[in-house]
Amino acid sequence: MTIRIVLADDHAVVRQGLKMFLGLDPELEIIGEAQNGEEAVKLAHQLHPDVVLMDLLMPVMDGITAIGRIRKELPDVEVIALTSVLEDASVVGAVKAGAIGYLLKNTESDALCRAIKAAAQGQVQLSPEAAARLMREMRQPESPEPLTERETEVLGLLARGRANKEITRDLHIGEKTVKAHVSNILGKLGVQSRTQAALHAVRSGLIPAADLAKA
């Protein structure tokens, strides 16, 4: 099955480069290009891509605002922040807005292709540098509601980068049940994304930091 992608970057040369090497992978298809966050939101509504690759510093509407809009209005569309910026506020802002991944533009093309495929499956993708900043900056949820034993198992697998189908297989439960557990986990922890939930799993000692999903 082809993964349908929208590119959002205000630099045409960056979009051309991404199109060129992502187009070499038969499993990936570029279905739209946006040069600002507002266009990215419109295209996401029109085209319903699997993944949006989102630059953060763009005119009209910045990437973080666009990520928040897409995740709120189109929760089935995953967004990866792909940026040259590694400032704490940007990393935290993108993840709080609901980005499933945060990668730098110096990421190798093979690693980016793998990250897109993983994101389409709902797997958390963070560059090691971004993960380190997030661990330092993201606050723990204040007195979160306790998770059930099964929810704790699901959270541990999610934080290790497992997709829903893999969690289904590992725990011998249905995919709809996994989705329900993930939704409950996010609600109880008071977070918007699987990425934030994964960071909570490390902070609370459920899994070691070394096991946190990385691209």
C-alpha cells in the first residue's frame, strides 16, 4: 500500500529535493506541496494524506500552528516536523501540537523514508537530539489518572516504537481494542500525542530512555 505524503516547506528547492529522493521509493507518493502552514492545512483537508512533512518556520501560518490544526481537525493524518531548527521551544511546541515525529533536515534519506513509513503506522519517530531536549523540557502530567495494567503494557510497547498492529500481535488483542487503550492513555495522562505519552513512559520509569523510539 502506497503512503501518501504532503510536503510543507516555503523553500521550493527543499521540496524539489524531497520529491526527488522520496520518489525513488515505490512505497511513497507525494500527492501535494504547500509553501506555508495555511496551505498545508487546506491540502490536508482536500487530499487526506497519510503523512505531512512539515517545516516549522514558514510565512502566513507557522508549522507548529499548522500541526495543531491538522491533528485537531484530521486526527488520522500523522505529521512529522522536518526542520533545521533544534531549539527547545520548537521541539516541545511541535510535539505538544501533536507531531508524531521530529527530524532534522540533515537526516539521511534512507532514515527519512523509514521514519515516514513508521509514522504512517503510528510509530513515534524522534531524532536523538530532539528526544534529549524533550526529556529535559516536557513537564510530567500533574497527578495523572492511574493506568490499568493493560494500558501500562500498551504504553510500554507504544513508547518502544511499536505500531498498533504490532501491539495487537504482541498482546493478542484486537486493533480496535488497542486504539481504545491508546485513546484512554492519552486522556488519562492529559496529553495530545503518542509522542508525549512515550516521553511520560520514560519519565515515570516504565521503560529506560535508551529504549525510546528513535528514527
